Amino acid sequence: MNSRRSWIVFAVGVFAYMAAVLQRSTLGVAGVDAADRFETSAALLSALAVLQLVVYAGLQIPIGLLIDRVGPKLLITTGSAIMVVGQLVLAFAPSIGVAIAGRMLVGAGDAAVFISLIRLINSWFQGRSVPLLSQWTGNIGAIGQILSALPFAWVLHNVGWTPAFAAAASLSFAGFVLGVAFLADRPAGVAEQPRVASVKDAVRGLGATLKRPGTQLGFWTHYVTQSSGTAFALFWGFPFLVSAVGIEQGTASVVLVLIVLTGLVAGPILGILTARFPLRRSNLVLAITATLGAVWAAVLLWPGVPPFWLIVLLVVAMGVGGPGSLIGFDFARSFNPIRSLGSANGIVNVGGFTASFVIMFLIGVILDAQFDAGWSSSLYDLGAFRLAFSVQYLVIGFGVVMLLRARRRTRRKLEEDEGISVGPIWVALLRTWKRRG
């Protein structure tokens, strides 16, 4: 099945997703410019990114149901077209309200691309190549973040707001054209999977998908691993690096690129590990989350301005979190039939972006509250950011608790249905010894 045609479909789909990541992340290097252009508060400014993610997350399950009904090609091409419109609205926006409307359109279009591409991969490829290609999808797509941090940032700072966002929109227009020309829902000659006959059947199937412990495990995996890096890269990282830590804008852009470069290295490694040790995937997730928590603690508790090497260590840890979140989709693939995989992937993808927009919004609220109360000398000083970034521990800590609960239910379900022992390694060894005895 891995024919030349399969790789063309994969390449075009990944290009469309890379363009979507560019549109999604352009605001990450434009936060300071947006503050100057629209002259508004931190909380309202964060709404530019927050409402984009609210729309994105809110559409994941409906988009997942649509994938199962109409197929991924239509959704990838439609999503690309909507993002073009949204970025052009933002490019010419005269006020913060119009700009927010444009970003909401970007979020709506972006919502359709990634989970549709994951469905395409599952239709065109089989076996161990699926988790590996899922990781490569995230990695190659993340090049869009490099494009936003370097060439887009250069155009923004040297040519202007409108040309920069219009140029970014052109990449999704190319993705739209290529998608119409080359994408297909499945290989020729492969029978189409049964599709749900009605909305009622779709909702009933969604309920069954939600109830599967493996789907819930995928949701919380995405929630705890992706959110910190997303909140940092999409909005608050650039103001923190420039205004609080004192790094020059050009250097700050390079630091954000390091998140992506780390993912390019870590993604294939995690893909190999998840393919070879499928019963230990949740251990990888917890290790990544614990590392993120430890490095953030070092940054926030460091007396004075954190040293540059520690900032680099932080972005490297967040860079591993991005491909780590893709393990959630591997859980969805493992515990759901392909006919409901679109809705399962949609549920998983809600996790990280829900946590991300909650964190981003709370950071803005806390920054505003400190400035209004006179606790910080400026809106973006280091002390204000320390307290604001600490809110991540509440949001992600809740996710870790829920992940452990979902993992316990998933393991119990596997042991009941398949007779597979997936508890701690020492427990598995003890059970094997008892069976042999």
C-alpha cells in the first residue's frame, strides 16, 4: 500500500499542515507589534490567541464527525481556504475586534487540517509506519513555526504588518490548490469504510468513542504534554523573552525556533519508542511532563534573571513536549475502529488546545491584575511573569491526575479484554512468575 501515490498524498497533506502551523503561530512573534498596533490590555490582547484556540478546540469533535462522514480531503482544502481569508482579515484589520474575528477564522480553518491528515495517514499506510509517520507529520508541520519565527518575523519587522500576514496567507492558498489537485481519501481499489448514516448515529458513535478509556488517555496525554509549549510559542514566549529576560528580538526568534528543532530530533525517537514499546507509552508521557515541570520550576525560582543556558534548556524541554503530545493520537488509533477514528482524533486534539487557551488567558489576566494593583512596575516585567507562568502547575497538574486515572482504567480494560498485563514492570513480572508457577 505504501506506493508512490501514498507518498504524494502524504507530502501534500503535510505541506498543508505546515502552512496551517505557520498561520497558527504568526501571532507568536507579533505579540509586541500587536500591542503597539491595537493599543490594548494584556487580557484583551491575549484574546487574539485565546479565541483562536477556543474556536480550534471547539471544532475538533464536529470536524472529527465530519471526517467520518465526508472524508479528509474536503476538510483539508476547505480549512486551508478559510485560513487564507482569516489571515487577510487580520492583515488589514483596523481594530482589535476585527483582528480577533480574523484569528477566529484562522482557528476554524486550522481545526480541520491536522486530524484530517492523521486520518489520511491511517487510510494510506499500515503497521508500524503509522506512529512513525504521525511523528514526522508533527515534526515537518512544525517547520511552519520556523517560517513564522524567521522569515515572517523579518518581513513583519522590516516591511510591515499587512505585507507579512498577506504573505503568510499565500502559503495556505498553495496548500489549498495542491490539496484539490492531489489528495484522495483512500487508495484506488480500497473499499470505503462504512460511514454513519445519520447525525443521530454519529452522536451515538461519538458517545461510544468518548467512553473508551483509551480515548480518554489520549485526550489527557495531549493535554499535559502540548499545552506549555503551545502557550509559550503561540503568544507569551516572545514578550517574556524580550521584555522580561531582556533578549533581543532576533535572538528571541531563534530561541523559539529551537523548540521546533528539538521536536525534529525528539519526534522520530519517540515514534520508534512508541512503536516498539506500545505498553509503555504512558511512561514516556509522564517522564516528559515531569521534566517540563522541573525545568519550569528552575526558571521561575531562579534568583534574578534566568541565565541564557537555562532558557535554552526550557525551550528544549518544551520542544520534546510537542512530539510527546502525538502519543495521544497513537492511543486513539490503538483503541478505536478506523470508522470512528476521525472523531477519536478530534477528541484527543481538544486536550492540548483546551489547556493551552486556559493557560494563555490566565497568564494575561494575572499580568493585568498585578499591574493594576501596582505589584509590578510594568505589564511585562520578570516578577509579573513569574507569578503568571506559575498558573501552569494548576492546569497541567489537574491533567496529570486525570491521565493517571485514565491510564488505570485503560490497563484494567486491556487486562479484562485481552489478558494483557500492562501495569508497572515489576507487577507484570510477578504475574508472569505466578502463571508459570
